[in-house]
Amino acid sequence: MSGGETRHSSGSLAIAEFRGEGFRALVSSGGWRVALIRYAERLGFNRMNRLERHLLTDEAFLLLAGAAMLAVAEAGEEPRIVRMEPQKVYNVARNAWHAIALSKDACVAVVENDDTGESNTEYRYLEEPLRLKGNEDHGD
């Protein structure tokens, strides 16, 4: 495995980890997958310049480490920013515009349909990045 990913398997148990940057799907089964998102420059606070929406799946997020924020927008509305808290699951409904921003030490678990990708995801680019207040202490 490359890019900070390791996998171990022993009988009925598989263990995967990802220490690289960005998004990496680690486990797939029965039509769903679990991935990790870790800090990458494009995902830093005050760099959110693209929203996405998945046409076929909800997307669930769980903050594992660091700090993260979700931007979620209903059709035709401005994005609302939510500061994620550990041990809470944040489910973004299918077709909802959203983006995530991470601190440099953040790690977020993601659960979504296994076939989620560019063919069933739409992107909306913003004229100006969303400004996330109160994140100076987390870096960019």
C-alpha cells in the first residue's frame, strides 16, 4: 500500500489505517464503504471553495481527531457552517450541497455508498472561499 495506508488481515478480521493526506476508502462491503479524510491543503479552514452533492447516497461523517467543520446548503440557500464534535455522527442527506474543512491534525471517518464518485456527484465552485470564523488556532 502507498500513500500512508496499511492493511492487516487475519481470518475474519481486517484492519486498515490511513496516515496520508486527503480521502482514502479503506473498507467496502455490501454496497457501502468506510473511508478516512485527513488534512490536505485544499481541505484547510478558509479554503472551502467547492461544494459537492451526491446524487445516490447520504454521506455520514464522524470526527475522530482534531477539528472539522461541515458546510451544508439546502437548494438555493447559503451554506450553514457546523463545527463537528467528537463522537457524533453527522449525516448529510442525498442531494445536499456540502463541504468539509479540517485542522492539520484532523481525521474524519466517512460512510457512503461504495460507488460514490464523479459520475454521480455534482460540484459547485464558489466565487470566494467560505470564511470560517474562529479557526485561527487550528491553522490553515
